[in-house]
Amino acid sequence: MVGLIVARSKNNVIGKNGMIPWRIKGEQKQFKQLTTGNAVIMGRKSYEEIGRPLPNRLNIIVSGTKKFEGENLLTTASVQEAIKLAGDKTVYIAGGYGLYKEAIPYVDKMYITEVDTVVEDGDVFFPEFDESEFEKSTGASGGDEISFTRTTYTRKIQQHEIKGKTITFRKLGEADLDTFINMRIGQLTEEYEAEGKNPPEGVDLETALKAYYHTHMADNTFVSWLALDGDKIIGTSGMSFVVKPPYFTCPTGRLGLLSSMFTDPGYRRMGIAKELLERVTEEARDYGCGAVWITASNMGVKLYTAYGFEHNGNFMQYKLV
Ligand SMILES: NC(=O)c1ccc[n+]([C@@H]2O[C@H](COP(=O)([O-])OP(=O)(O)OC[C@H]3O[C@@H](n4cnc5c(N)ncnc54)[C@H](OP(=O)(O)O)[C@@H]3O)[C@@H](O)[C@H]2O)c1
């Protein structure tokens, strides 16, 4: 996934005199959370402003005049090149103007922090973009003397070249439901068969799933991202949102439950499951969830561990059926 992170003022300013024109407690926290363990791509001037590579992530600097090299530090001449250099890592474009301008046409998701201030005499601005290509979500607010609000803009139709194929990523819609349900039932049936069992008889799962998806897609408590090769769905994912009593690290009490992770056998080992996992996990972040839970299959454990999921020490389950 190609992400973009920016904070802009009410009059679209992102820089003034070579600096970010505000200091707001907690404003940079999201940047650290998103980019740690991934790759961050920034222009030469933004990098020189920071003056050192950011720790625990790959720093790729775009410059036609200088070379910065070291541990977790690379330089290249264009944003496209930088994305290639990042390999499997999720990349975040971190500015300034030229990088944003080059990346916006193909960026999958923009994390735009709207800073509640007007900056006079700003000299670097965030480029204009076509909002109709994106789905906007408004998140938490924070700040001190100056407040800010998190927003995300997710591209509705995302396309990536993966191992020579053009794969489209988009959200599940009502028109996909019959295929999605068939795939889901097929997947659940396979899980029984893998254990040498048959699924319980007399359960009308199709009707039950249809009712579930209708209700929970309508109130946004279920979201799914699909991967398609042409018109064919070749990968699925799902995230349900539940609420428990709020706790310190998550005052909304919201929790994401991951399900329906499936890749067509002909498209495995291409990184498609990770791409889908990332998109639904980011949906959970947008929804204000404090964590994402999954009951992983043996095959899934490797994927989730590589992504950063951890075993939750005392997590236990009491089966009622
Ligand atoms: N508010 C925010 O979220 C945010 C984020 C980032 C930066 N900023 C602010 O923005 C300002 C810096 O931004 P800026 O736009 O002036 O500079 P910048 O993008 O950080 O750096 C510009 C340099 O990067 C290289 N470059 C940029 N775009 C390129 C492209 N498409 N292809 C090849 N090389 C490219 C060139 O380096 P060479 O000259 O070496 O060829 C160019 O001179 C600062 O004030 C900074 O604080 C704000």
C-alpha cells in the first residue's frame, strides 16, 4: 500500500521558511505509529530539516543533487524509484510539495491532519486533488492551543502491478454479495474438510450470511476489501466492529474482528493477503478501534505475525457450542 501523511492548515499551508509552521503536542504521534517498521519517503529539504534518519524504519530520500546513505537510509531520484526500492514494505510519502504532487495520482490512502489555524505567508502548500476519487473519513481530534482533526482519504479503486498482473483493490459492494458468500461458504467448508470432517448439516448459512452482511454493511459495522484480477474476485478480507466497555488505551471501546481472509490458490505468495490485511486493518484504525483480534488458522499465523500481530498472553476462549 502506498500511503501519504501530511498536516495542513486551514489555508492549505504545510511549510514556512523551511519548517512546519506549528508545534502541537501529540500531533506527530500518528506519523510515528504508521511509519515505524515501514518505509518513509521524503524530499531532500524535508530530510535536511530533520537532519537524521528516523529510527526503526527505512528512510528513502528523493534528491537529484545529493546522496544520503547509511543504515536504513537510501537516496533515489524519483518517488516511483523510491517505492520500488521499498520492496514489500508499506510506504508513506511524507512530503514536501513535489513528492506529494508526484504521488497523489496513485496513492492509495492519505492521512491528512487538518490543523485548525491559518498560516500567513506560508511558502509550501499541499497540492489540490480530486476528492471524488477518494472516500473521506473523519477521525479523532486533539491538540493544545491549536487543535487538529485526523482525516483519511482512501482511494475507491486502487490498482497495483503485482508479479506482472494488474490487481484491483476495492471495497465489497452489494452487487458482490452472492459471489462473496459462495466464497465464504467454500472457505469454511474447506476448513472442515482439512480436518477430515463435514460441516454440520441443516444450517442455512447462506441466508444467515446475507442477513448479516446487509445489516452490518448498512450501518458500517462490517467492511471488506477485495482483490480482483479483471472482474474475478481473487482475494477477500473482512472486518467487523464490536464495542466493549472503554479502556484506557481505547476510550471508544471499539475493537476490530478480522475474518474472511482468503486468497485464490492461483494467486498465493504474491503478497495479496498482506495488501488486504493492511486495508481492513486501516479501516479499523479509521473506525477508532484500539486493537484488531483474529482467530488465526495455522496458515494465517505466519502472515499475521509478519504483519505485527502478537499472541495475547491471557486471551482465552470458552466454547458455548
Ligand atoms: N506539514 C507537513 O506535513 C509537512 C511534511 C513535509 C514537509 N513539510 C514542510 O515542507 C517544506 C519542505 O518541502 P519542499 O516542498 O520545500 O521540499 P522537499 O520536497 O522536502 O524537498 C525538495 C527537494 O526534494 C527533491 N524532490 C522533490 N520532489 C521531487 C521529485 N518529484 N522528483 C525528484 N526530486 C524531487 C529535490 O531535491 P534536489 O534539489 O536535491 O534535487 C527538491 O529540491 C518544509 O517547510 C517542511 O517543514 C511539511
